[in-house]
Amino acid sequence: MVQKTFIKSAFLTFTGVLCLASAPQSFAQENTILPKLPAPIQNLVNEGAQVRFLGKDHGVEGWIAIKNGQEQYFYVLPNDGGFISGILFDAQGKTVTINQVNRLRKQSGGELLDMLAADRPQSKISDVTKTDKYEFKTPSEQLYWDIENSNWIPMGQAGAPMLYSFIDPQCPHCHKMMEDLRAPIKAGQIQVRLIPIGLKEETRAQAAFLLATPAPEQVWWKHMDGDMDALPAKRELNQQGVQRNLSIMQSWKLDATPFVIYRGKDKKVKMIRGKPKDIDALISDLGVRN
């Protein structure tokens, strides 16, 4: 009897996979019928992830999920015997996952975006922020926990002092703030975690695209630089992640974009409504050393 397991392993980014795929390899897809979403994948969808079915090859069903600007690959073992997270190789050591991603790109016109996860009834904010393991001592700590568990995309180097900010893709004040932060982001001094929302239908669709794309940082800077095609408003995308972000924002009565939340060098949670007036002071308060 096979015990159900969920094995975590390293995963490659979509761009990394493309770099490895110098030439398509021939292989047969065993089954193109779309199966029911497995429970772990459904949980990711409910949290706002974009998912696509990679097909069934070598007896296992493959899935890709994109959340917070990262991709992860899942394979369902036969007879629901468990789930594996990682890259699939064949008996000759060739990477099956690369072929599956190439196939998916061809099927979707070159775009790895979700056309599968339909909008579902949104979670109540009490569900979003609920935790049975920790009782928050202050509202600010509860707020920060909610922000950390929103749907965000990373801009800049991992491990650098970071701040979160709600943004609307078409908000001019958001653009100005990010332009002011571009240099320290590019220099690896800070990481900005953008929490996309949409205050109208078009920008909600753009926000969903930003959450769905495997290369959100590159897409955002192209959008900032005036590329009108970088951030399309694809209304068929799952917008549950955007709605989740909006629910958090509305629950805390955060009423402007940008709205910055961060933990200062004194470890206190701090907020800035609108574009920060003194970027240097903000960076200093994050604990960035010159």
C-alpha cells in the first residue's frame, strides 16, 4: 500500500526552463483529457494562484502553478498515490518538464497564463487572516501577517530589506514611487513586494496578469517604461488573487494606492498612505546601509 506523501524538492523558474530547452525533444503525451484539480492544486487556486495542466506523460499528471511570481511543478502519482513537487525526468535522464512547458506554450500561443481556474466565491477576510497557532498581541502584527499572506510579486533581490505596497497598475502615484525606488531595487539594496489590486475592471485584469506571469519584475518595468502591450487586460484570467488582495485592503480600511507597509529597523510595523515623501528616509528606516 502506497502511503500518500507530498515530497518537496527544488523547482526551476519558467525562464530557467526555457534556457535549458535549446531544442524540442519528441515525446508522446498519453492523455490530453483535463482531469479534476487535485486537492493541493485546488488549494493554490483558492489562494489566487494561476494553474495549467501540463498533460499526462510517463504515467503521471503534471501541473504548473504560478504564485507570488514563482512557478512550481507538481506531479500526481498513479491511483492518487501521492504528489511530487519538482522536475520530471525520463529513463534516459532527459527533462520531461521542459518538453511539457514547450508544448503548453505552443498550445497557448506562447503565453503561460491560466485559462483553467474559473473565478470562485471569494474567501471572507476572516478566512484569509485566520490562524489557530498564534494570537496576535497587537493589530499591527495582525495586519502584517495578513499582508505577508496576500498575493504579491517580488521586485528586487531576495533577502534584502523589504517593504510591501498595494498598487494599481494604472496609478500614477504608484508609478512615481516605483520610479523613485528603481535604483535601490536594481542595486539589490531593497526588495519591494507589490500587492496588485484593481479599482476598475481593466486594472483588475491587468493585476491578474501581473500575478500570473512567470516574469513579473520584467513585465512591470516594461509597463513602467511605456510598453502598452506589456500588461494586457485579459479578463479570462482567474482574478481570485486580486480579489483576495482587495479584501485585505478593504478589511483594514486602507483607502489609497500606493499604500506601503513595512517593518522598520526598530522592528515596528509602519504604514505610509500614498507616495512616500522622503524615499531616503524610508530606505534608511528599513535598515539599508549606504
